[in-house]
Amino acid sequence: MDRMLYVAMTGARETLRAQTVNNHNLANASTTGFKADLSAFQARQVVGDGYASRVYATASSTGFNDDVGALISTGRDLDVAVQGTGYLAVQGHDGREAYTRAGDLRVDVQGQLRTGTGLAVMGDAGPISVPPNASLLVGGDGTISIVPLGQGPETRAVVGRIKLVNPAADQLTKDANGLFRMKDGSDAPADASTRLASGVLETSNVGIAGAMVNMIELSRRFDLQVRAMKTAEDNGAASARLLSMS
């Protein structure tokens, strides 16, 4: 009886964890450049003293969905999206280099180029600063050029270039903030072949319909495991009554 209870209990616990991942994906279905987290169930043997007859369930992360999201036109000069594979380099909250697909850029009051979440955008020589300007243009290779205030278009000058990288998906890990980092802790090299599209943003690659179906399936699975725990409890109580009668 304890085997049935243990399997049901661990199954219910890991189902809740899988539901957390799925709900996190759903909550970010409208987040720019978001890549869905993936998880999978596994059955593992309990290691320890006694006969090897116990197993438990685990729900573990299997990485992220590397599919490219759809592009939507915004017409805003500072909205960019990576064409195909690749990432923009940013400075994470810990000061280390990280990578993102979110191209909703802005210039703060100090003139620093940042993402929509406030992360500094990295260039070839560190965070990019943009002088006061009459207009700003982001080129396909990440080059940022401006027309200084009070000047004509013939004075357009390059002030920096966004660092674009293109490491393989299996070299990256995704952190709790949705940023990507190299698994070995290094900084990815700049990739000259990675291109940007201006005036567009990449949407999340979360499939809302599939995530909703998965949420319902996980909810039903949790209910089934709770019922199995109740059945194990009832069977245990019936066995105890039988033993007390004998």
C-alpha cells in the first residue's frame, strides 16, 4: 500500500511543478521575445536501504523552445528583432553579459541604450551610450547612427553597434529572468552574420492553445493522483480494521 501512496504523492507534487512551468509560459504569452520553457516527467528508482521496489516521479526542465516567434510591425525606430537565430547582448542585473530576443529598446535620461526591462544593451566595447540626437537609426548589422541635435542629415554619425551573437541552443541556459547565458560561463563571440530587422518586434513563441490544453491535462492528472492517495488511505484503514478483528 505504501508503494501506491508514494507513487501518487510524488506524482501529485511533480504535476504541480509541471503546472507551474506551463502557467509561467502562459503568463508570458504576450512577452516580447519570450521562449517557452520545456519540462518532462520521468520515473526514478528510490535509492537507499531495503528492497529496491520503490519509484517516484520527477518533473524536470528539458531546456527551452528555440522556435522563432512571429514578427509584428510597430514602425518604431528603436524596435528591432533578430532575423532567424541569434540574440542581442545585454548586461544582466549581476553585471555579467546575457542574451535576449527582446528588441523593444529605448534611450534613458542618461543617454544609455536599454531594453524595455531596463537592461543595458551591450556593444563592441561595453554598454552603448547615445548622445542627444534629432533622429536615430538601427542598421541591419546592429550599427546605431544618429543625426546630432541641430544638424542636418548629412552629419549622420555612427555611435556604436549592438553586439549580436548566435551560439547553438544546446550551449545556452535560460535563467529565472528569461535571459540566456552560456552554460560554461563565458561570453559568446560576436557574430557578423546575425541580422536585425528594424521597426518590428518578435512575439513570444508560446502556443496558447497547446498550453491551455496542457493546463487542463495536468489538472486532471493531479486530481487522479489525489484520488489514488485517498484510495490508498481507505485501503490502509480497511486493512487495519481486518487486523484488529483477527
